[in-house]
Amino acid sequence: MQQSNERAEYSSVIEDALQKIWRNVKAAREALFEEGLIVSNPYFRTLKKTNFTNEQASISPRVRMRDGGSPSFSWEKIIKRYHSAILHPTVKKNYGPGKSYLARIKKENGSIVKAKVCLTSKHIKINSKTKSISPGAFRDQPLWAQIAGEATEKKLCSLRKQEAALSRIVKNIAVIKALRSKENIDED
């Protein structure tokens, strides 16, 4: 009887320790997400400043929090298509695979026209071994985007590797819990 009480006491301690680890992993994931936003902000600010200019880039970092609570650090190629606002006056918000908005665009002759801008994006593949995108992804971008993009990608690659390590911890916690619950079933 005393042995089963001691075992139950230690079992409770182990469960509490696993819960603490899980909470710390969750906090670390949230911190990685915040760091990803901070790391990509300089690139985004420059991207917005150069919008509709000759220095406009079409590659953008994408920092998101997945449904399961793990952060995602990726890149996407933004595809802009311009249409006459007279022929296509309706604007599509963020519902579905793209969005659109109305903008005033300066033509080469200096006149300003109202246009509908349709945005879609294409995910840039991340190498599963190196956890980074190809350096060639920035090749056709303006010089500022090549320099800032490679610097941002270096930091995002590090964050991806840290998230992968946290994911391994989560998987190991799940293995420990499964072993412990199997052990409890075998004893009954």
C-alpha cells in the first residue's frame, strides 16, 4: 500500500513537471513568433516604401502562428495584376486565395489613373535539410531586397531551426505521456 502511494506521489510530480515543460515550450514558441515579426519588420517597412516604384520587390517574408500554436517563418512571391477600375470596379477583401484593392497609379506619361490591383501569392519552397530558401530566390529582386532579404532569411532560418528543436521536445513529451499512460493501463 505504501509503495503505491509513493508511486502515485512521484507520478503526480512527473505530470506536473511535464506540464511545466509544455507551458515553457508554449512561451518559447510565442517568443519566437514575436522575434520573427521584429526580424522581418525592417524588410516590410522598406517593401511598403518602395511599393509602386522601380525598386518594388515581389518577395515578402511571412511570419504566422499556426492553429496548433507553432510559429511559421516562410517567404512568398507576391503577384500583382493591374486591371482597369472602370471595367472591374468591385474589390475583393481577404476572403479566398487573394485580395484586391483600388489604387491610383502614376503612368509613365505622368497621368494618374485609377486601377484595381489584384494580389495573389506563391509560397517559396524551404529546403528541408538546411531549413532555408534558395539564395537564388532573391536574384531577380532589386538590390535592397537582395541584401535585406538575405540578412532577414539568415535570421528566419535560425528561428526555423529553433522551432524544429521545440517541436522535437513536444514530440518527446507526447512519447513520455503515452508511455506513462500505457504503464498505468498495464498495472490495472
